Amino acid sequence: MIFQSNIPNKFKSKLVDLIYFNPQQIRYVQEISNSIDAFGLPKIIEHGDYLKITIDSIKDLQNLAVFDSEMENLIAIAVYFREELSSFTLLHIAIDDHYNSINSENSNIFLAIISELKKNLSHIKGVNNLKILYSDKINYLRIK
């Protein structure tokens, strides 16, 4: 798996499917609705040769895209931001249904994303927590 913040334009159709038409959304309808009510609707914009997910109410929304090892498939996307000085919030996460299946060798993509986020955030001074919204309660993971 390759993690990067830039999403090449050629993945626009896949990104639209992941964000707006993901079959797993049904499992998190209330959480997604709460997130949209609190922060706004995610939008996909073109920024030069790359795509970016934005939300009008969040100035510095960040993206973490997950690609297969050949950069041929967009596997997942995580959207997060610094809500407080000491914590980032994981606002949205979407994983391709094919890679999310229990029989897939990549079935631990969610954990890999969380691990990559924790690794990246550990380099930012003052950040101690990653807040995860999509559950029955808000969860905080210690970064350091």
C-alpha cells in the first residue's frame, strides 16, 4: 500500500464512488449525518493535477489516500483536520468495498490508515490525540 496526500485527477470517478456511493455508508448513516450536520458536506475539487476533498467550514482539511502498490487503484481515503491544538479529528474514512472484504489480504486497511495517521501526526509538535467520530461514541487515540 502507498499512502499519500495527493490524489491524481485520473482517480476522480473512484473518489466520487468512495465518498458519495460507498456501499458501507449504510452502516454509518447516523454518524455520517451527524458529521455533515456539524461540519458540512464534503466536496471534491480539482487543484491542478490533483483532487482534494474540502468542506467549506474547515480551512485546513487534509486528505490521506491509500493506493495499491502499483498506484493503479485508489483503495481508501481518510479526511482529517486539526480541531484543537492537541488533537486532530478523523472526520471521514471510506474504503473500497472490494478491499474491505473479509477474504481480502488488505482487510486491515482501516488499521493501516489509523497507524499511518498516528505516525504522521506524531511529528507535529503538541499533538497528542486522534479523535475518531464514526462510532457510537467519540474515541480518542493517543498519538504520543
